[in-house]
Amino acid sequence: MTMLPRRTPRSAGVDANGIAGFLDEMSKSGIELHSCMIVRRGSVVFEHWWAPYDPQTPHLLYSLSKSFTAVAAGIAEAEGLLKLDDRLSDHLDETAHYGEATIADALRMSVGHLLDPVLDPTTDSGEMNDVALRAILRDYSPERKPGEVFTYDQLATFAVAKIIEARSGTSLLEYLRPRLLAPLGAAEAKWYGGEANPGLTGLYLCTESIAAFGQLLLQEGEWGGEQLVPRDWLRRATSTQMYNDSAHRFPPDMPVDRDSGLGYGYQFWIGDHGYHAGGAYGQFCLVLPGSDAVVAVTASTQAGQPVLDAVWEHLLPAFAADVPDDEVTAAADLRLAKRFADATVVPPVAGVFDLAACTAKATLGQLAVVTDALRGGTSSELWHGAAAHASEWTARAVEAIASAAADPVPLVDPICRDVSTLTFTRAARDASLPHTRFGGLGDIDMPELTAVRLSGNVLTLTLEEGLARLAVEPDRWQRGVLPGEIPIPFTTRGGWAGDGRFEVELRMIEGPHVGYLLLDPETEEFSFIWREPTLAGRGPAGYRA
């Protein structure tokens, strides 16, 4: 694993109070951080993992993976494997109908697609694998000429990944390993897809490797005296290649978060203070050349803009501060270190399932608003109804979160009640909610879970892939694994609530997703819900993407 040098904040010219202010703002905003690493002048000045997350466990980066695909394209161009002005159709049969769209157009999200079926939850685009995505690429023609419209386009990145793999004769991961990942020390790197990586998502890295990638970018591609990424290419990649404000999107004039509309490079978001690579649910690698700083974050939040706002409000001034080397700043460094030494994510309490259900429903409503707008109001009746209730559901979620924080009630040890003779079966779902394609067979549920038993403090889950036995305790997280072709590590924590129901939090410890399981002995039924939907795949293995 990468090991960057360490320094105290004050020795690197950083005001520790600014770092504390940033972290306080995250907590105040309800943003669940899993890790944060701040690098200044080439050294780590702050690092923390909120238990049960840890430094050694790689984290799913989602679309932050795209920036690694872009860098692979830059290296491949330098090696003569391709040119950015090559047409996609010159390399991929599946893009024969993409006209003059080039690799550069794909990297800047402007091949001419108006919508991306990979992101459209009302379209069943199949599984997240090479065969399925190639089929979508073949069947989904651009509606506009290259460069006319910015569309966040999974297919475009996938096309670039397939070209690199075809030209190099190996997977994207194995292409990058000796050229980028090994020099950075990112030996833990893995990429969903095995011998054919999708490029658009699926890369796993530890937080320090994310930070090292940012530092490499800050150093214009140079690492340890070697130019790993061409300097001139990287300068182009991290400058605006396509306008991405609301006027350049489809449909035009849709609201866009401020830092999502300031310009787009080659799979990098361009901003006022630098640029960043970003992934769903709060995976960030921010590069701030003017501050000689990098910020790496893994998280579980649907609100990315508040993270960036807090960086601008608290960390930029901390980097610009005139920090004296005296006892006052030394004390601030010490307070920061002590304060976050034992910080963890908020543990589950009674009612956490209902709270997660409110949050998931709000997410579904917000997703429905976007989907309805993109489809010109032609969505199904259920999707249209969900869009109409989005504001109401969001308000209820905010109210539920505030209420839970004000009066938390601990869960009680599983062994205090014996339900070992019961087999819990699935409760009926809310028929008024639209099915999404996100998560398993297409829901905010885990459809492949068919039965649950609880004996003492051991849960036995019956899944399509087999049985999973997970230990559960109310006062600490326990490690376990869901079986399958690609086993998925989980941490669990839970117990009995005062209303007689059993509640369990299941954290996909290598990613941002948190699920909740509810057992009701009175009805002998269980319910499951993802607090935030998984974004790809069917069955537990698909959650890996």
C-alpha cells in the first residue's frame, strides 16, 4: 500500500482549526464520511477512517474510476496504441454508427448521446458485464453530432476502456498496474470485471492510493523522478474540454450543482480552485494546485456539492493561513488528533430501519424527478407519481433524521429473546413504489434474499447464492461475508428494539452502501432496504460494480 510522508498540519502550513471546521461541517450536514486524507506539500497532514472502515480495506470508487481510464488513454496515446482524435468506429465495431465521434469526444462526454440507458432506471439495460454493455453500445445511437451536448455518459467511457483493452491486449487494470498503480504503491488495486474491466466504474483502492493518485496529478504526472503520465496530455485532461453548464445539457436549463457545471476535461471535473475526480455517494479526489494540496474522501452521501462547499469554506482558508510555529498552533494540532482518534460512523439505534426507509423513499422520489424530466414526462404512472411526491418524501426524511438524532434509543442484545424456531419470510412490498433497476433484480430491496433465521446472535440468510451466517451484536461491528462467485465482505451491528422488532445494519465494507434488515416476530416476516440504492448489477456479485 502507498505510504506518503507524514507531517503535522502546522509544519506544512495548514491551520488545524480549518480541518476541524471541515469535519464539523460534514457532521452537521449529515454526511457520513468513511475516510478522509488531506495532503499538503506532498505530505499527509490529516488522515482518519471512521470505524468500521479502515486503512487497509479498498473502497469502491464508482465513477472516480473514470479518471483512471482517462489516464490510461493518455498513457496509451504516448505509447502509440491510439490517438485521441481517432474515431471510435476505427477501433470498435459496436460504434460503427457513431459517425465522427472520437476518443476525445468520449473522454469529454460529448459523443452526441442525449440520454444514457446505463443511468436510466426505467430501462432494463441488463447486467454490468462486458457482453451486456457492448450490446447497449451497439444498439444506442447518438442523437446529436459530437461536441453539441454534454451528457454524463457511461457508454462513452466504456468505449474508451474497450479500445485500450483491445489495443493493449490486456485488461485495463493490468495495463495500468505496471505503468501507474505499482509505482504509486497501490498493490491492493482491483477492478470489477476480471479480464474485461468496464472502465466507467468498479475500481477499488485504499484511501491513501487515491491521495497518491491526486498527488501524482498535482505533480503533473511525475512520480519518483519518472514521468508516469505525459505532462502535456495531463494539462489538457485537467482543463476545460467541454462546457457542462445547464445550457449545454439535455434537456437544457435543468438545474446543475455549481461544481458540476464549471467545465469538464477528459473525465475530470474542472473548478475554480483546481479539478477533481468524483464517484457516486461521495468518493472524491480533489487536486488544488493553487494550495499545493490534495483531498481524498470516501463517503456515503447523495449530496456531493456540500462536501465541495465545505472544502472551499474551511480547507482553502486553512491552506492559505499564515500558520506560526508556536505553542498555540501545536495545541490545535494536538486537539485535532485527539478529537478524531476514536471517531466512528453513527451506530444503529432503535427505529433505524424506518429511518432508512424514509431516506430510500426520498432518494427514489428524487431519482424519479430526474428520470421524468429526461424522458419528457413520458415515464410510467408509478414513476410519474413518485416524482410528484419527491418533495414530500424528502421533507419526511429530513424530519425523521432530525427526530432520530434528538432521541436515540440503543438496541438490545440479540440473545435476550429466543426466536430460533422461526423462519422469517419476505414481507409484501409497497405496490405504489416504482421498481428501479438499481440493486439486485432492480429494487432498493435485496430480492435474492428469500428467508432469514436468528439463533442467539447469529443471523442465517438464505440467498440464491447459498447461506450466509453473520454474527450480530448491538455494541460493536462484526465482520462477515455474503457468498457467491465474488464474496462480499460485510460488517453487521444490531439488536432488539423496544417495539419487539429486530433491526440489523449491514455495511458493504468495501463500498458506500448500507442496508437494513428488519425482523418482525409477530408476523414472522422480514423486510430489507438499501439506504442508498446500489447502482449496477444483479445479485450480490453485481453490487461489486
